[in-house]
Amino acid sequence: MFTEQSYPRDRLSFDGPRPARVGLVALATDLTSEADHARLLVRPGLELFVSRIANANPVTPDNLRAMAPRLSAATDLLLPGAEIDAVIFSCTSASVLIGDGPVEAAIHAARPEAAAITPPKAAVSGFHALGVTRISMLTPYTFEVSRPMAAYFERNGLAVDRLTALELDDDIVMAQLSSEAIVEAAEAAITPDAEALFISCTAVRSVAVIDRIEAAIGRPVVTSNQAAAWACLEALGLPGGTRAAGRLMRGETHKAAALEEPLP
């Protein structure tokens, strides 16, 4: 038989100032985003929390747009009752096809206090910070999904010299691309006149090879997860840290990014 006692609440102590909190809304099929953001973001004073949003293969414009009505509910699952400082929607192609504005509105409907971050908007801001105006693009998608992305970058002040698409339509398969395949495709994607390379897709394991590709092509490389992590740190006023990947996250930029400026 046990006895019961109440412990005096005035004798309890609680942690001091809370760490910064980042929420990541990843696709249900995403094998990559959590590990990339854990590598790029997590440190003393910053914590990462993850929610999942239902999505469907194949990766088509219709299937990507179909996530829009579920985004607020997925965001609301991030630490209910606790504050979040930034929320990343970890899908580049869906952010383009749904639109930055609707994605941000859906995040803010659940988390009005958080900075809302999308990979394509973060990449545009990153290129502006690097002083880049002309890029080449590498995507794992079909051209049906890739062309709207090239148009998005051009609407936002970046000339696209070449769009290279691997023409895959399965999110799981995209995550299985080898490091060698990514590096070789990146080297083939860059044009002589491009000032930088963008590698799209949060599922592609490109973060680990950014430095290899930059060394091979002699120009900056911006990827979806790297850009989103960089934009998140910028919004929180934090540096890239010792695990920074690529020139962007190491702060080798020509001018400050204007993350608050709305994109069309």
C-alpha cells in the first residue's frame, strides 16, 4: 500500500530563458529534411521539432497543390501550447505551386508568432545575399514540375541560364540518389555564364556534397534545405555555426538578404 504526499510548488525550479524553437513541416515521404536540418540548425540554444504532412506520389503539380488544405493542421501539431519561433515548410516544389503567400498564411493561421519560411523564397534571398543574378538549376523532378520553378526564380530577379531536370517522379527515389550522382549532375548542370547553381528538392541529399560541388565548379551552390536553414538562422539572428554548408551558410555574402520583403 502506498502513501501520497504533495510536494510544495514554491520549492520547484524551472529552466531559465528557453532556447529558440524551429518547427519543420516535412512531407510524410521525406527521408532527408530532418537529418539535414538537425545537422544545419541544432546547437545549444536552438531546438528542432518536426511534424509531417500527408502527400502523395507521384510528384505532380496536382499532388503537390493538394497539400495546401492540410498545411495549417500539420503546423498546429508542432508543440501545441508552446511558442515556436520559426516554421519551415519543407517542400520546394509545393511552395512554388501553392505560392509563398498561401503557404505563409497557412502557417500563420496555426502559428501567428512564427517566422514562416519556404525553401524557394529562402533560396531567392540567399542568391540576393550572395550578389548573384544569373543561375543554373538542377531539379530531380519532371519538366512539368520543374518549369514553374524556373519561372518563379525569373519572376524574382534571377536569370536562369539552364534548367536541368532528372525527370524523377517519386519522392522516395529522389532521396536515394547517390552522392556521386548528385555531384556529377551538378557539374553537368552549370553553364559557363551562371554565377551560381541551385539544387532543388528537400528530399535530395545535396547538403552533404555542397562543398564538393562548390570546389568543382568554382561558384556558390544553394540547395533547398541549406537555404531554408540559412533563412531560419537569419530570422533568428543566429550565425551559421561550425556545421555550415557552403558559402551561403558560412556568411560569404556580398550584401544582407531582405527576408522580410514579400515575393510575388
